[in-house]
Amino acid sequence: MNTKSINFRIITFFITASVILGFGVAYAVSQSAKNEILNTRMEQMSSIKMSKIQHIEDYFKEMKYILNAHAGNSNTVQLLWNYDEALENLEELEIDRELVKNSLIDYYKNSYLANNNYDLVGAPRKRKADEYLPKSEKALLLQYLYIIKNPNPYNKKELHKMDRTYQTEYSELHVQQHPIMSAILEEFGRND
């Protein structure tokens, strides 16, 4: 009985050791496989990241070339001169400036800020609505005429050509050139 007991103990020891060793090897293999899968995924993500970086850089290079081509065009230069001259008379409009500012602040609060996501990584912080007001009187008036007086919803403002209440040299030029500028923006995948 003593020999059987020793044999039983030896067999039990080897079985227990084999089971423990098996679990140890299985754990080590699973950890190694997990690490390998994680490394493979990280390499894939790195590759995707590099590809996207290259795609974005290529896009901006293409945009630069297209913009340079349009900017160098004599028609574009003449158009900018015409806009500059048309803006000179804009400040003569008889519109209550406080109404303009208050309308813009209300629009920023209820439409502009409400439609922008400031929770994205790297996004600028959300500011108070009045901090978005343009500094120049001309820009205030233009935003009032082409945003506030625009009957189209937030994401369709580019459909508006002019407010007929205030016909100025600028509005006439805007109506004339709007299709051309819209085509350029569309070419870049942008909106007005």
C-alpha cells in the first residue's frame, strides 16, 4: 500500500504540475497573442494616420495651387477692386447700428454657436456671442444684410442673393458675381 501511495502521489504531482504548467503556458501564449494583436492594430492605426496626414497635406497643396491660379487671374483682381470700391459706400446705409449688433448677437447665440461642436479635440473654445462681432462697421453691415436679412436657414445661406430693401453698389455687384464665387466655392467643396 505504501508503494501505491507513493505512485499515486507521484502521478498526482505530475498531473498537477502538468495542469499548472499547461495553464501557465496557455496564459503566456494568450498574453503574447494579445500583445501581438494590439501591436498589429497600432501599426495599422499608425499607417492609417500617416495616410490621412498625407491626404490632408496633398489636399491643401492642391487648394494652394488652385487659389494661386484664381488669385493671379486678372478677372479676380478686377473683381476684388470692384468689391473694394463698392464697400466704400456701404457705411452710408441708414440702418440702426445697435439693431445690427443685437440681431447678430442673437443669431450667433441661437444659430451659429448652436450648430458648432466645441467638444472636439483641438477645437477652439466657445466664446461669448458678442466676441464674434466683426470689428469693422462694413463687416457688421454685410453680416446683417447677408446673414440676418437672409430668409434661408443656417446651412442654406448661400442661396440668398441680396436683400432688396437695401440696394447698394455692393449688392448689385454681389448679385452679378455670386454665381461665379459660388462655383469656385463648390469647386473646393465649400459653401458660402
